[in-house]
Amino acid sequence: MICDKTQLGMRRGARSSHFSYRPLLLGTVFALAMMSGRIVPAEAQTQPQTQSQTQADAGKPLNDMRRLLASGDYAGADRSLRDYLKQSPDSPDAYFLLGFTLLHEQRPTESLAEYTQGAKFREPTAEELLGVASDYILLKDDADAERWLVIAAKRAPEKPLIWYLLGRTQYNENHGADAERSFLTCLRLDPHHLRAEYNLGLVYELLQRPDAAITAYRTAIAWEEASSSAKDIQPYLDLGMLLRKQGKVSDAVPLLVQATNGAPRNPLAHQELGLAYEQLGRNDEALGELKAAVSLAPKIEALHFFLGRLYRKTGHKDEASREFAEAAQLAGTQTDTSVPNPDIAR
């Protein structure tokens, strides 16, 4: 239970850490909308509402706001919801919908304030708590994200998405055993949940179980190969990275090529393929990949260092000096020094 329903906002002094899966949230909030039943997809707008929703909305013009949200008009929904709340300042549904809207607009602090207002009038549902947790993910506050996801999982243990996001949060906190349990729960509920499967591979790497990690990645890739839908490059990239680090570079290259072909603007994929080519002595190809990575993420110190090292190895002293100087200039200037993985679908 939530002891104090009004305390959904950021706690002072909350611990913050880097989350590598913030791009997932656009997909997460869409799934949240579909799960909640409070936002009707465009193709279903002509269908009758459930009796419970009809009763909840009796006399309330919230359906138009839901249609705006379903169509992706978040600015329009924002304006309409604020106007509605001026007339009905005690509507929890409107506050929660506004919180959802602001989350999608990546305004997490404002979103939390609206969720907190709504919680003054009724308990948030599990799906609404998922929105609260997603705000904390955007704010890089792993502890509070996990706290609300745990509560959401207790309220709706049958929802795979909640267990999946809980596993991601626990993984980012280095809570490997907890993350494994959450991902396995997600997979029991949804046996072909692709993201849960390859994230389980990441957990097994964290737990120093590389053989289990390889099995998870290969399972996810097999599912993808059997599917006609668009490919998610992450299991290819994850397995390629692991094999490269194990010294199985020739096995890693085809996977990393697939990752770069599927996500040509992903600097991490280009970095990993470049490093693999370098290990194989294919220096011209390595230079091309590392230059691509630098062009996509010019503020990452490590990429300039790798490129400078390869330039030095290939006798390009001036170019090497320039890259090392850029790396030195960037050193200590970035709060997040990891190579971006923008296509991540964690």
C-alpha cells in the first residue's frame, strides 16, 4: 500500500544514476496507454466503452482528450486537460491523464506533480504507477523507479510490461539476482517477450554467467529470424560485443555487421565493429567504422581515443595527435561518458 498517497513526487536528496534505456520510454508510454484502457487506440475509437469506463466518465468530457492522446497530439491534450481541470479540479482521471501526457513530452518533474495531485483523490492504478516509475527513469532516479515498479507489480502481477521494466531497473542498479527473477517472471507471462530474453542475457553477463548469456542472446536472435517484423538490433549487438570481448572476433563480426546495417546511426555498433576489425588487422575497415562512430557521437572521449590509437598504429601521426588532443579536451567534461546506443529498445 501507499502510506501517503500524495508523496509521488521526487524526494529531496534522491540518489541518481545513469539509465541506459531512457529511449525505451516512448514505447513504454504507448504500451502503458494500451494497458490502462484509459486511452483508446485510434482504430478502436468507434467501439463502445466498457461499462466501468462509461460510468467513470459519466458527465465528463474526457473522451476527446483520450482521442488526442491516442492520435499523438500531446500538445493538444495538454491544453484540453488543463482547461478541463479549471472546471473540474477534483478529477483524478484528468490529473493522471495530464501526468501521462507530460511524461510523453519528457517533462517528468511536471508529470510527477500531476500524478501527485491525482493521488489526492484516489489510489493510482498499477498502470498509472508505471507512469510514475517511468518519470523517475527519465530523472535517472533508479531507487524511486524500482520502488514504484515493485508496488505496481504487486497490484498487477499479471502484467508482463511491469515485470520487464522492473527487471531493467534492477539491472541498472546492479541487482542481478532480482533482475533475473523479474525477467523470468515476464517470460513466464509472455514466453516470447524478445526484450526480456535478451536483457536476461545482460543480467547473466552481470552475474558472470557468459554461457547462459550467449544462450539468451541466441534465443532472442532465433525468435527474430523466425519473425517477419522489423529486426531489433540489440541481441546482435549484445552477442557480438560479448564474443569480441571473449576473443571470438571472427564470430563477432557478422553479428556486428548486422547491427550496424540495422542501425546505421548507432555509434556503439560502429565502435564495436571498428574494434573488431582492428583486432583482426583489417585497419582500413576499422578506420571507417571508428570515424563513423566519432561523427555520430563527437563528444565521447573514448571514441576519439580509439580512433587516435588506430591512426597512430597505421602511421597517421598528425591525425592521431588531433584525436588524442580532442580526447584530452573532453576528459572530465561529460557527466555521461558511455557511448550512446540510441536505437536501444531496452
